[in-house]
Amino acid sequence: MAPVNKSAQPSVSFGFRDVSAEEKPQLVGEVFSSVAERYDLMNDLMSAGVHRVWKNSFVDWLNPQPGIAHLDVAGGTGDIAFRIAKRVRARNGVADITVCDINTEMLAQGVERARKRPAPITWICGDAESLPVETASRDSYTIAFGIRNVTHIDKALSEAYRVLKPGGRFLCLEFSRVTAPGLDRLYDLYSFKILPRLGEAVAGDGAAYRYLAESIRRFPSQKQFARMITDAGFSEVKFRNLSGGIAAMHSGWKV
């Protein structure tokens, strides 16, 4: 049998590098394993706390109701799941909330947080491209700052569609393309000069945060990503920009 020519294999992006599809999961896994313990702290520092405003807006748009069966993918540390549980609890209800993340170190951080602030959340390890979740079993699906890290975005979107019930809601929060005039230059300066140094000082891994900045630039634009969500079968696809397009929320419905 002839040897496999790795250069002929389909490539995918890992930051500004192109790597084989087989390599990317391990490379991404190493990034998040490295920063897991300081992940939440770094989110606060690198966004000056603005990520909390974005996540609250995200849950506002989801508008979770008591009794829902919800799946939060790539939600290891539980930021979105805890918010959903709190929102449902404020409405004197409960919900079936599951967090699924491929990275065990990130999940461990979420489980530890849950010990300190009990909430009705189930934690499972699984791949966004092949979810260990039954077909048509969820009323809603969220993924926040995770979908740009998957190897095949189209497969992750297809899985989101599969696990949702008819009438179910898909909602994604992700870094996106800056739309505010003049903000793009400042954002680039911060992303490529300051952020890696902050990551090195706080998380001990500047390379992980260089990857973060690069992966954002390789992610599709708001309109391109909306088309991908539509191509996955979702209807009524919309997006909302946050902070001048630094982040964006995308919504779609399974009919």
C-alpha cells in the first residue's frame, strides 16, 4: 500500500496556520487544557468584564423558560449554563440543562464551580461534531465562543440541528468582524500586541492567546456565518452585533 501523502489531505485553519483535520482537535485541546484554570479570570481581564455583558445579552435573547431541555455546547466552565439556570429559577421554575465540552480540564472547572454554587446542570464530555445527545431531544442549543474552535463548522451546525426538537432554537455567541469605523485598528493592536502578553503573564501561555486572536480573524464574517447556519437547515436566521462587531450573536430555528 502506498504511503499517505499528508500534504494532499484537506487542511483546516488553526489560527493563521493550515493544519490537517486530524491534527486540529489535539492542538485546540492543548490550548484549552493549558489555560483552563485561568480561563474565567482571563475572560474578565482581556475584555475588562465586557464578556459578562455579552453573555447576559445572549441569555436575554434566548429568553429561557421553565421546563426547557437545554444543551450548552463548548460550555466547559458553565458561564452560560449558570446564567440560564439563574434566569429560569427567577421565574420560579426548573430546567433540564446539560453542558457538553470536549475538554475534560474545562469541564472540571465547571464541575468545581457547581460545587460552590449548586445548579441543576448535567456535565458531559463530548465533541460538538458528534454529540452524545439523542436526536430531537432539546428545546434549545447554545454555543458561546466555541464554534470557531471546531474542526468542521458545518458538522457542528448539522449536529445542532439534529439534537433540536422541531421548533427548537439555535443560538451562537462568537467573536466576529469589527464594523465600527476606526475600531478595527485599535482592536488589531490590542489583539496581537497586548493580549498575548497578558496571556503569558496571567495564564502562563502567550501562544494560546495569539491563537485566540488569529482564530477570530479566520472565522467567517457575520453574513457568511448566517449563510452557513441557513445551509444547515435553520430558518429565520438573524444576527446581532455587540460592541461594534467585536462579538456577534446568531439565532436560528428548526422548523
